[in-house]
Amino acid sequence: MRFLFNKITLFSISFLSFCLIVIGFILQIVLIPIQDINSLSGKELVEFQKEYALNYPLGTGLLYLGIFLMILVIILFIIKFKNKKYNKQKSDA
């Protein structure tokens, strides 16, 4: 359990999650220019993305996985900070 709170591990997981978010976003976007995007409804826009994106399902999965890992790293950073603060108060007393 101690290795989860290692700085190098947390920063590497946060870097990995950032990379997953960027790659997922790139796979989701449509590289074909659309002339009248305002005329499309939300459902038509999603269908257009699914049809013309590089790999829409994989991009969505990577994007959600990256967001999940980023939230997990933030929670681990908060736990580490609280634990460090608690141990400092305990050692001062």
C-alpha cells in the first residue's frame, strides 16, 4: 500500500491519465471540416462523429479512463496530504 503514495508513482499515473485524455480526444474528433455545424442537432452531430471520427468508441473509452485515473490521482494526493499533516501533528504533540 505504501507504493501508492510514492510521488513518482502518482506523477507517472497523472501523466498517463493526461496522455489518455489527449489521445482519446484526438480519436474522437472529426477531421473533416463541417460547413454549417449549427444546423445539426445534437443527435445528428453524435452520429456524424461516430461515422467520421478516427475511432470514436476507443476515443470515448480512453477519455473516460483518463478522467477516472485523474480523479483517482487527485484523491490519492488529498489522502497523502492529509496523512502527512496528521503525522506531523502527531509527532509535534
